[in-house]
Amino acid sequence: MSRPDRSAGAAVAVPGGAAGSAKRLLIVWHSRTGAARQMAEAAARGATRAAEELEEAANFAATLRRAADAMPDDVLASDGYLFCAPENLASLSGEMKEFFDRCYYPVLDRIPGRAYALAISAGSDGEGAARQAARICTGWRLREAAPPVIVRLDAQTPQAILAPKTVPAAELARCEELGGLLAGLLLLQG
């Protein structure tokens, strides 16, 4: 049986501003096979690069936080969000769902209008997890910044599903673009 991917630490702050008026992007991720982690890391790279290109790196911070470690205070302290998780059995992974369960009511009615996006790793579909996460974000009254990025890795056998994954470069580029889009929206909306 595959174990949750814990190769990246609990939280990684990506270089940028940290205090006061800095715009903050929270990237919450869960991964068992490494795919969603790679996608989250790519999005963080894209967000950081966009802030640098906009000459706003000092006014921007992206934080990668494992879903198990993300708390309501993390959500409240952020200006925008990327939720990155695998689809398991046509829905969000349990650890990502636990994050939403743990944080839902403590932040309800305190974050409306903030931008969010979704990145889903899947064997062949991904739409079920994307719909589930979007419904939760609608309940929080978040504003969808972009359609979900769904990376289909064509894992169909038990062995392939449980095996460590390597996300193709073209798919990681899509995740980088998504992170860049979120950073740009946060920095340009003032």
C-alpha cells in the first residue's frame, strides 16, 4: 500500500515579502504518490516568477502547506488560495477533505470574494474532485480565478494507481501558469 508523500516539509515559504501589506497565496496540497505535490510546487514556482516579473517580489509570499498541517489561521491570513489534491474514487482525497472539514466553519463568512483555483491529479477523470472542491469554495463564497487544472496520468491498475508518479513537464507548465495567474491577480487587484 502506498503511504502519503511526506518528502516536502509541512510548510515551505517561497521567497517574497512577508510582512504587513504583502499579498499572500496559500497553496494547500495533499499527495500520496507525489503527483499533486509536484503540481503544487510548480504552481509556487510560477507564482514567484510572476511576482518577480511584475517587480513585486517584495510584496508577495507563496506558502506551500500540507493539507494535514493547514489550519484556519493559515486560510484567514491569506489573500488567495490554490487547492491541489488527487482524486480518489471520484472525490477529493481524504486528507484534503479533512482540511476543508477542519477549516470550513472557522473561516465561513470571513473570506468572501478571495480568489482561488484548483489543481487535481487523477488517473482518468478528476471532474468529481474538482466539483466537490468547487462546491466547498462556493460555500466559502470564494471567487474562482480560473478553471481547474486537471492532470490525468492514466493510472488504471492498482499497481499504477499506487505507484509514485512523475508529472510530465507540459502538465507542470500548466500548473506554473496557474500559480502565475493567481499571483498576478492578487498583486494587480490592489
